[in-house]
Amino acid sequence: MEQLLDTAREAIGNAHTPYSGYGVGAALETSTGPVYTGCNLEVANYSNSLHAEEVALGTAVADGHRSFDRLAVVSGERDGVTPCGMCRQTLAEFCSPAFEVVCRGSDGVETYRLDELLPEPISAAHLDTEGEQ
């Protein structure tokens, strides 16, 4: 876990945060072993900004991975940061409810399950696909 957290912390160095100064790094471990990193990327209108978790996930998916074991996320400002709601929902698209999210808290490493952070994700089962052609 510590190595994954250290990898996430290193990713903060690549963050582009000229407006908020709030860097975030993520390290996503695939089920087959490779780790993908991501950092946040801010743009002036904020809504087009990318979060570290989605950058890591997008890179891994673009590289052909679809199965993941855990994610470490850290910020340069405080410990204990976890993925935002949008990132939790995106992770739920690819990860099991038991998927682990780790961060550094005030008392050391904290580990959460995705279903603890997002108990009722929207899934394909919620979509009405009847009548689509």
C-alpha cells in the first residue's frame, strides 16, 4: 500500500493547477499488475478540468485494461482525500464493490471499499434499453 501511495504522491509533480494550486495524484493498480498514474489538470473554466483518478483510469482503459484492484489517491494540501462523487461513479463502471481506495489519513493508511464510498452507484441495470434500435 505504501508503495502505491508513494507512486500517487509522485504523480502530483505533474499536476497542472495554475488556478487552485490544489494538486492531486492517483495510482491505479490493475488486476494483472501494471500501475497507472494520473494527476489533475485544471483549465480556466474548471468544468473541463480532469481529475487525477479519471486520468489514471482513462489511460489504463486506453491501454486495454478493464480489471482493477485498488487506487491510491493523495493531495498536496491535506491527507485523507478520497475520490469525489463523479470519480467514484466512474470507478464503479469498471470496478467491483470490493475495489479498494487507499489514502493517507492522520493515523496512517486508510482503506475504503468502493461500495462504502458509493453505496448505490448508477449502473447499466438502471438504464432502460427497451425500444432502442
